[in-house]
Amino acid sequence: MLYLFTGTDTEKARAEFLKTRAALVAKYPDATVKELGDDGFAISSAEELLAARGLFEKTLIVSFRTLSKDERGAEFLQKNAKALAASENIFLVYEEDARKTFLAPIEKHAEKVLRFDAPPAKKEFPRAFALAEALLLRDKKSAWVTLQELLTDDIPSEQIFGALFWQIKMAALVKKAGSNGSPLPGIAPFVAGKALRLGKKYSERELLALLGKCVDLYHSREDGVLPPELALEKLVLSH
């Protein structure tokens, strides 16, 4: 008999794994309980447990924890999934590797598959874009305050530079196209309209210069010429 516990929500999967094991131990008080994990995995021990019938015909309850972390353990699970399922003993498999490509043979033969997947993370509009907007609106005070808040909250400089580069680039593209907010190839109308609004206080030449400075300061940060904070401050104070 084979049970599989997995999913991206590892806490819930692990909790259900432990709960089920406790219930089985209570149901079969005379059972022999064994556990094998990726720490010091021994193929010989796993094979013995697969072949065992239990002392004096007692039920054998075996827990396999994250065997996929060991190459030999992963191979054992995939190769012997059918035999584990057909065994008179009970095998509980807890896996943090939730990829379906890896779990396919185990899911195919398991009597019960308990998958607990965490809901997808909500995509939040990066706060760094507020800095880009203030910069393009030539609101230096707001841009400075926003930058200090981002730095205080340890927002990665890569994220801040990325938001600045993207927003300035959009404004430059729309300005160059002479758009009045109508759809542009590859650019959503909403994005084009916002870029047009934000870029009104800059000429096309100024936007391209600002974009170039953003790139140069990003690389100065990468090359260690300027600390990330100083590179960002220099960009904000220069316009």
C-alpha cells in the first residue's frame, strides 16, 4: 500500500503526513514502524524494507521522507513505486519535490495522493514604480522621500533600477512614436497612456539621456564604482 504526501505547501503536506502516520500507528498498535530519509540514505535498507513482511507477520509501516534529495533515493522511489503499492505493508512517502515529472510514476501507483499546493502569490505592483513616476513627473522631493523609504525597507537595488529603467523606457518609446495614447505594437493601451502622461515634462532627447544615465549608474553599482544607494540618489537628484 502506498500513500503520497506532497505539494508546494510543504507545511500542510508534512502535517497531513504525520497525522496519517499517527492514525495508522494507532490503528495497528502491533505494527513495526520504520523511517528512512535522505540523510544517510542506504539503498540496501530501502530494499530490505520493501521486501520485508514484518516480524511474525506484523504490519510494517514505513515512512520515506524526501528521498528525492538523494539521487539514489529518487531512483529507488521511481523504480519501485509499483512494488511499494502492491506490498502488504504500508509505505508513506513525503516529498517536497512536487514536480509532476518526478512524481508521475509514484502518483500512478499510489492508492492515495494527498497534494497540498499553496495558492499562487498575488502579484503586487512594485513599490519601486512610485519612484519612477515621481522622477518622470520631476517631483524631486517626492522621488527623494520614496527612495529613502525603499532603501529603509531593504528593497533590492536591482528591483528599483528595473522599475526605473522600464518606466523611463516606456515613456521614451511613446514620446518617440508621437503617440496620443492610441495602441502601439507590443504595448498595452493603458501602459502607453500612462507613459505618455508621465513623459510630458521631458523631451524625447531628455528621456533618452535619462535612460542612458540609469543604465550607466546601474553598471557603476555592479562594478563597485558606486554603492547602490549612492547610485540611486545620484540618479534622483540629477533630474
